[in-house]
Amino acid sequence: MKLKELIGDLEILEMTADPDLEISGISYDSRKTEAGDLFVAIRGFETDGHRFIPYAHEKHAAAVLCETVPMEDIPYVRVKDSRLGLSLSSCAFYGNPASSMRMIGITGTSGKTSVSILLRQVLEQGLSAKVGLIGTNGICIGDTVLPADHTTPESYELQKLFRRMADEGCTHVVMEVSSHALELDRVAGVRFHTAVYTNLSQDHLDFHGDMEHYAAAKQRLFAQCDWACINSDDDWADYMVSRAECPVLRFGTNEEAWLRAENQVLMSDRVYFDAVFENNRVPTELGIPGSFSVYNALAVMASACLEGIAPARCAEILAAAKGVAGRLETVPTDGDYSILIDYSHKPDALEKVLKSLRPAAKGRLICLFGCGGDRDRVKRPIMGHIAGSLADLVIITSDNPRTEDPEAILDEIEKGLVGMETPYERICDRTEAIHRAIDLAQKGDVILLAGKGHEDYQIVGHEKRHMDEREIVAQYLSKGKAVESR
């Protein structure tokens, strides 16, 4: 492909490269650069890609896309923002594959994964469509499942995935769109048919700084879509609606919602409600507990309507839908108590999950959780206080400490628990903490293992170590430890 075909949508400040130069690939990691590549020098958070231009040059990169003039004698294209340049040139390199599929993007603090997985099931069954899925729990292309390192992959990998999905016959793509992805232009150049907004609560402030900047990143999605489905009950709904550059469908429980839930019944294992729209009423059931499941179901129904699936048909599919891994997932036990795993690693999510589990706890509600290292520190005591306010017993432990001292993280969580009447224990080793929770379990208790969800690893330092909470529970129970302790 000629260079001019890759950079046609870029705002070029200066270039010495021949527009007709043949480019065989794109790279932004000099270690993966091959002869004939366009090397894109990105200013990252840990290092500056411009430092590695000499290495790309040594590997015979054909040209460099950069923000500053390179010292090396190599053809270059200088732009204001090379990260944006990577997105747009990658889109061109793969032939803008997203344009041949119906793109549905889901953004918000919580609910993205559940909505995307449920919506995929509805599209597959309601339209007999082949649907690509990109999100926290993984990447799916038909029946093929690939791992995901990020909620939204880097733009080059994202466009490569779109190309594969289109080539393998996907007609729709449902993807989670994180605030990081929007702020870092990973989805630049992608036109979405529908953008879904679930909610906004405190998270990622280590990256965005404050809630206003966090919200501003989220709303960028509504500048590149044809329709927006927005949770009308959320505190930031009006902000999102006011900045949407497209028609909006509101969903929620208030009168402003085009699609609203009435007559909610929240059970320990599912929710029931009437989905009301345009004087129609559709009884709806979803086998995932919690009031947030009502909003997730409404989000799915609203976006499915825009794909031509009637709410009644959508409700029929949701009633038989499979659960979402790591989202209030039940773990088998050998006793008369319950263990559930949930990904709730943010204050709002933990609060909602604990409130939803309270009716299910005939005995005590035991909450085990931690906070990730190298992430928003402000939320740590907040989550401690939430757990202490809503659970009967709290165990604080590690959750991906990364490069931070795990005990120091627990110190910060503990600040939110000190002075509360709720008893708590502090066990840094997560496996030991899970064992302790099982040992403490009594008849009718509900144990919530919060924070890890679908993850089957623990990040310590820069190392990803295998750790699956399902396995930990099964192995401990198989040894009869819980029985012995009683």
C-alpha cells in the first residue's frame, strides 16, 4: 500500500517521505518492526516512542510517523498527534473494515461487559447474525475465543480484529469502549451505528484527574455514532444527552425514558419487570440478580430495537440468556451457604452488588475484596466504608497489587473501616483470605468474592500469576478444610 493511502485522513504538519512510498505494514513497537513498515512513534506514559526511531531505522522501517523531526536520516511524516495518526492509518491499512459491519459501542463505568455479552446473545438469536465481541471478558469471533489484555485494544490491533471479523462473515460487532480508549483515540475513525451509555461513577481518576474529565472522555463516543441509547436515571445523563450529536433513546425508570421499567421484582437469583414503551408493556425476566440487571436489560432492549428486534422477542431471549462469567457467578459449595464471584472493583459497583445480595442472605453477608495497585487510590477507603456499611463481616485482601506494596494498599482500605461496628479481618494473601471466609461460613451465609470476577490471574509486580478463585474454592472444599474447621 502506498504511504499516501495511509495518511490521507491525517493533518500533516511536515513530511519528507515520498507519498508513493510502498508500505508493507504498520508498527508502533520497534521490537516488532519489520522492513517496509511505517513506524509510528507514540508518546506513552512510561516511555516515548520517539526514542526508538533509531531501532526502527536499523530494522529498515520505510518511514516514520512522528511528532518531532527524527535525528536519523529516515523519511518521516510529522503530525500533531501520532497516537491519532496510528488509529487513522491503521484504519486505512486494513480497509476500514468497521464500515462493512453494524458497530455497537458500549461505554460507562459499570455494566459494559454484561450488556455486551447479553446483547450479543440477543443479536445472534434474534437476527441469526454472526457477531463479533470485544471486551473485558475476551474477544469472540463466532465460536472462536481470544484473550483480551485491555477492555478496548490499541487501535492497530483493533483494526486488525475488525478486518478478521469482517473477513469471517461478522455482520455486527458489539464492543466495550473504555474511557481510556476514547481519550487515547483507539476508536478514532470508527463510525458506530449505536452507542450505549450505562452510568458514571468514580473510577480511573488516577488517569482522568476528576469526574468532569472522566465524563468528557465518555461523551466523546456520542460524536461518532448514528444513535445513542442513554440511561436516563444516571446523574450524568443530561450531560451525555446534551453533547450527543445524534438522536437519543433514553431508557430507565423515569417518565422521560422512551423505554422504562415498571413493576420491578428483585429476587435473590433474578429480576422481573415490565418493559414499557409507546403504550406497550412487555413482561421481562433476566436470570441475574440486582437492580443493575434491570438497567442492563433495558440497555440491551433499547439497542436491539435499533437493530429491528422487537422488545417482546428480546425479552424472550433474555429470559433464557446465559449468565455472564464473573458477574454474580455462583460457585458450587458442599455446604448450606453460598459463594458468589463478582468483578465489582469500583465503589458504585460494590455498593450495588452488596445491596442486591442482602435479600439473598438468610444468614450473614460476608464481603471479601481488595483494591488494585497502581490505580485510583482515592477509592480505597471509600470501598472499605461501603463494605463495612453493607456487609456483616468484611475481609480485606489483595487484588492485583502490581508494583505497590500490598500491605500499604490494605492500610488505605482499612481507613474506611476503622471506627465502624462491622467486624473485619485483614489477610493479605488472597488464597488464605478465601480459605478464611469459607472457614467462617455458617448456614444461610452469602460470601461475596469481589474484584476479580472473570480474571484467572493475580498481577504481582509486572508478573501475571495464575489464580482462579473457582479453583481455590473447589480445591479447598475437596480437602475438607471447611468441614474440619467447624
